[in-house]
Amino acid sequence: MRKILAQLPSLRLNIANDSPRIAYCFYLFACSLLYTPGVASDAPLNLDTYEPDVAALLEEYQNESDDVGSMLPSVLAYQGETNARTFVDFARGIISITAVDATSLRRAAVEIILTQIDPSVIDAATANDLGLVNSKTQKPFFYQQIIDQDKLPIASVWRAERFVDFLMNRQASTQSPSLTISLIRQHKEIAGAKYIDFARTASTKHRIPVPLIMAIIETESSFNPMARSRSNALGLMQIKADTAGRDYFSIIKGYSHTPTSTHLYAPANNVEIGTGYLSILADRYLAGIYHPLKLQYAIISSYNGGAGNLYKSLAPTGGKKAAIARVNAMTVDEFYWFLTNRHIREESRNYVKKVTRRMAKYENI
């Protein structure tokens, strides 16, 4: 099942000394209250003034966040140097900004278009930096994912300001200042391309197929490198430091260690640890499943719900030996049906469907 792919060099990003110096403060975990800036905290945002997809994002964020920020892996709550709140929904492909006035709104919109949301470039511990352009590509994070009114990518202050002015004129409203920026339809393909070299390197090292790695990244975080869940799973592959993180260091590295959040937010580290954990599932927790496709389905299910819940789904006693014997006695189609219809966790049933469906798009990369 696990094929060895050629190892390609990892992408290394650094801050360029001559990058455009856009002063800002990047609070990854500070945007916990979904209220219009400048309005009393007990006055909730009027969602009726937003487009349906934006209203759905804001309502979901309001219901699924805590006092340190977003608990939706696909949503990044970003607050820059302006008195504005910005929400990036990597799954829906929309950016929603609210501000106290039009000037702050314009500055916040230009900032998010030109910034570099990547812990390889910024310090994830302090979330503060000045050089925002990727020194390797000389492009902002959303380059090609956001295009202007002329269908051109944005990489300069002039073009960003021109596009924001265009949007603000089109979206002018009597309500409190707000703006929606849509990513292009192919935004996930562009976002995923940033991490493909990490997946290829990890694939070669751990003998896990690249399509499986990429499909899990898309399903877990929608390629949001600063993703955080309710269970405090972090980064692209949603690694929990005290479970998958500890297993990786104990079993693969050979020593006890719990990785820090800064370590897990770095894309290269996150993909390495997540892929390493997939190999641990295959070689240790699911050892004994002989058919490669059934093993792959079991890995996907266990990455989401844990091997223990897979055992419990298959055997009343939850015993590994009986569970694996039942897997081996099933056909491939029977096992897939079982995982997507009889697994004890609904989330895991849906997770298997999503990952297996998304793998196809990465087969030829």
C-alpha cells in the first residue's frame, strides 16, 4: 500500500531584509469576540447585513470560539495594526473584515492581501514581525488566490489598494464598515501547492502515499497553517502534542518529548509529524491488516477517531486481535461500507468519505 516516492527538497522560507515593511500586529488567538469593533461587547453583530456565506462563517465562528481565538481549524482570526477584525475561512474561500471606519477597513484589507500568514516567516510564539513577503517567492501568502478586477494576482501595495478601493465602492453600505474578499475558485489547489514538497519528503521517509497526506491536510485544516481545533490539535494536519506528537518522538525519534505549539505550527514539522504518525498507525496500531486498501481505510479512520474506537466498532470487547481478524475476513467494499456506516463515531464515518474522495485530486501530482 505504501509506495516510496522520490525525495524532493523542502521549501525553506525566511524573512527578506528588503521586504516591504508593513508594520502590523498579528494576533492569532486574540480575536475571540465576534462583535463590531467600537460597539459594546454585549451587542452582537447583525448577521442580516451580510451575504449568506459570510453570515454563515461569522455565526459559526461566534459559536465555535473561546477566549484565545478560533477553534475552527479552517478559520483564522486575524487582527492587524488597525482597529479591525479579519476572519479568513480557508474552506469557504472568503475573507470577512469589519472595522470602526472606512479608513481602518481599507488598511486592514490591504494588509491581509499583502501579509504572510506562515509560521516559517513569522514568529508563531510572538506573532509579531515586519517583513511580510516570502523571501523565496517575493510574494504575499494569498498571491494568486486573490486576483484583482483585472484578473491579475496582487503583489504590490499599489495594486492591493486599487483593488480594495474597487471592492469598497462595490460593497458600499450604510451599515458599520465591512468588506468581503473572495478567494478564487481554485484557491485550495494553489494553497496545497505550498506544502506539496513537505508531503513528498515525508512520503519518501515514512512510505505513506502523497495523495493520502494531502487529502488529510485538506480535510483537517483546508491548508490553514495556523489551524487550531477545540481539542487543541494544531497546524495543517491537526497534531495533538500530547498524543500523536508524543508518539512520534517516542516511537520514531526514540526519546520522550512533547512538541511545542511553535514547533507544530511550522508546516514542515507538522507534515513530518503527521505523516510519521500515519506510519505508526500502519506499522504498530493496525499491524496485521494485510490488504493494502483495507489498511489505508483503517489508517484514515484511526487518524480521525483513534485505533481504539476502530477496534470497538469491529469487536464488542474492543480487542485488537478480534477486530483485525474481522477486517481481514471482509472484502474491501465490505470494510469501506462498515467504516462509513457502522463506525461508532459519526465524525469518523464522514471523515473516511471525505479523505478517500479527496485523494483522487492528488493522484497525479
